[in-house]
Amino acid sequence: MHDSTRLKSQPHNRRREPPPSHHHRRAWCCSFTVPPHSPENPVQAPAAAGLPKKNQSLLKPEIPTKSSSNSTLSSFANSPQNTSRPGIVTRIDPRRILSPGRVSPIDSIDETLNPINPVNFSEIPKSPAPVDCEQQVSGGGPGVRDDCNLGIFDVRLNLKGKNGSGLVLELNSEVLSTNSCVFADLIAKNSRGLCRIEVPEVENLGVFRDTIELMFEDDIPRKLIRIGAYRTIDVLEVSAGIKFNRGVLSCLKYLEAVPWTEEEEEKLRSLFNKMKFDHETARDISARLYTLDMADSQHTLSKQLVWSVTTCVDANSRNELKSLVRGLLCKSSVYEKDCPDLNKADIFAICQSCISSLVCLLEEATSTSPSNKFAKKGEKPLIERISKQVDNIIWLLEILLDHQMAEDLVVIWTNQSKLLGMHKCASPLVRYELSRVTAMLFIAMGTGKMHCRSEARSGLLQTWFRPMLLDFGWLQRCRKSLDMKALEEAMGQALLTLPLKEQYILFMDWFKCFSKHGTECPNLSKSFQIWWRRSFLRGSETQATESR
């Protein structure tokens, strides 16, 4: 507040400073040298004749007091809330500021003052009606013109916070009536003498005070820039509740023009769900908050994003986008807000396209024609294109695993008879790329991330276990972020999920390969021991028990 008050203890007989010059309207006047003009203080002391005459409002802290027995308080929260109980304006505690920093009690109040007419504050609508921000406020704008008598404070607004704190604002009725139709109606019903309005159950006294301050501001947008978007949302809610249309319009224009944090976005969405604002700027804000046909657009956009990543040419950009898109589509993502599940058919269609491209590249790599083995002008090398498609398949597998939809990919990879046939005649530098896909499927099964039927597990291991034994050495040399220890453990665990007769065949194949190539093969010794105990030792113990 540009005319803030500094309260500090000073003697009564201090020398008065000359009145400052005024070049524009002042939102607040905080000169507490003498009691302000009011019906309770109708006579101006001669010694105070030289004081400034542009005082418009007076703030002072209120010491909470018990209301009279016949008073009923209404609720008016930080954002004006509605109440079913009628509120009765009560006389505030008989204390007033007599000098800066000094609050002096008064033994009694002149009983000859005009009686207080009760003001029913519950007349504010229970459900705030749409605020017409285009409505012009009569009276020539905010504040009071310089030619008015600015020294009279004829409205005392007593704010009672929910936490027991209080705040008293002594204001000019013309400013309140000009800017708020709610206050205009209340003031009109209490035209005799000092109008006292009490607002109980205020959620945030500071926000309510900031909203009242805006009525005395010529440049509201500048004030909003200082307080920021988060507090502006609170001010917007209070302004709408008291029908402060100029404040509502300024808040909407400011919020539409600035970026929001996620917290501010949620706060604003909650407010727009509670209140309706009749203005084009409000519709622009709603367009930033809500999207039509969210389900269809999310499915379509997800497919487009995944497809764009798999066809991306630049390797660095592709890796960056993979991390971004997977994070957006992941079920544990912070960006998922009740969005529909991923379309399984769309992802598998893209996955099948990548496998088809991989088949074509493998055919080119195993072709006997020398011209097919060299990249054409403008094309990437063949091995790089093969690696790109393998990376795409592994990335799609990770997305499917996040959504528990990867079981069908096991069946698709098992049925790739063309790839299996070309694996036998391809060079190790090419064929080990296929085993990278197999390795990720083995890890998913062995760690329990993917639950497949017995037929699917058996088919995958019967088809791709032996090629994996051949390519394990190449996978160790060119890991490409592959965890070899996890792969060895997962291969053994996956084998142990098969029937014992199938385990026997595959474990014997591993034993022969490991005896010839050593560390070029995976070390499945622990799983082999478990299979041995289950097949022979426990079986012999069972037979001995049955014979006895």
C-alpha cells in the first residue's frame, strides 16, 4: 500500500509536520494526529485546522470482543462465502485511535448518537451469480474526486478473522458505493450517521484488505503485478463476491496474460468451477484450463507422439523425446490426471511396423548382393538403421510394461521365424542386435514385471534361448545400457518357470555351451543347482518316504 502507516509511540505534544502536497488520489490516509471526522466527532479542533483534507480510510487492529446477545453474525470468508444465517451489524469495541501508535480506551460512547440499524449481510447470494464485468461503475471511477470532502470517514468496516484476529477499516461511503453494489446496498440501508458493517468468519484478512485497497487505486494492473498471480486469484474471488466489477475485470485480464504454475492452475480451475464470469477474458482463461473431447484427443495425440519418436532421424533428439514421451505416458507420471488408459492397439501397430522394418533391414544385411550392403547417398549406415529399430522396439516394450500390456509382444517376437532364420546367417555384429530385444523380454519375465502364460514362456525360451547363448559375448562387449548381471539372473529364473522336462533340455544346452566358451556364455550355475535339486534330490527323498 503506497500510503502505508508506520505506528510508533510518540508524545502528545509533538510538533506537527506541514501537510504534504497531493498530486493524485490517495488510496489510504493514515494521519492519526486527531480523531477523524465522523458523526461521533463532529467538531474539528482548532489546532488541527492545518491537517490534510484528503484522508479517505483509516486502518487499525481490532481486539476481538464478544458480540452482544442479540447479534447474529454471518459468514464472509476470504473469498466471500455464503451463509444461511442472517448477519446483524453490531457496535464494535468502543476504542479508537487518538494519536499515532496510541490506543486509548473511552469510558462511554455518547448515547445521543444515531442508533445503529442492523444490516443483514447475508443478503449476498448463496451461489454467486455470473459477474458482468462489462457493467460500468457509475460515479466517474475509483476513489473520491479531489473536490469532495475527503476528511469524513462515514463507514466503519469491521473484519473478523476465523482465527480470532480482527481488522477495522474506516472508509468513505462514496468510494465503496461507487465500486461495489453490495456495499452500496448496505450503506443505503444505513444512511443515518456512522454506518457500521461487520464481516465475520473472514478466511484471510490480508486478501480482503487488498481487495478494498484496489477500490482506491487508479492503476489496478500495476498493483496486481506486485502481488503476483497466486494472490490475484484470491483477490478475484473476493472481488466477485462483493461485486467489485472493476477489480474482477482487472484480475481476469492480468491472469489471462501471465503464465501459471501448476499450483496456480489448480487454484484457478477450482475457482472457475465455483464461479461463472461473464466476459471474453474469462472465456480465454477457460480455454487454457479445459480441453474439449479430452479422451479422443489424448488417444490421438499419444499415437502421434509415439509414431513421431520412432521415425525421428536425429539420434540425440530421439533419445531426449523418448524420455519425455515415456514420462508423459507412464501411469506413475505426475502429468497423468484421470486420463484414459493407453490405446493398446495403436502401440502394437507401431511396434509391428518397427519389426517389419527390422525384417527388411536384416534381409538387406544378409543379401548376397554387394550393392545392398552399402548405404545409399543420404542414408545412414545399415548397422545404424538396424540399431535404431531395435531401440524403438525396446522403448515400446518399456511403455507396454508400464501399462501391463506387454504379454502379447512375447507372442509376436516368438513368431518371427524370418528373423530367426536370418539370425543364423547374419554376422555377429548384426545378429546380436536381435538378442538385445530377447534380453529385455527375458529380464521382464525373470523379474516378474511381465506375467505370461506357460505356452508363451515356453515358446519364447525354446525359440530364442540358443541364439542368446551365441550372442552373449557380443552383448557383454556392446552392452548399450544392458545390465548383464540382471540378464543372467533373469534367464535362470525364467528357465525355472518351465516344466522340469523342458528345463532339462535347455539347461543341458547351456551346460554344453558354457563348458566350451566359458565367460562368453551366461553363468546359470545357481539356477542349474536349483533345477538339479528339484529334479533328483527332492524326488529321491519323496520316493524313499513312499517306500517306507
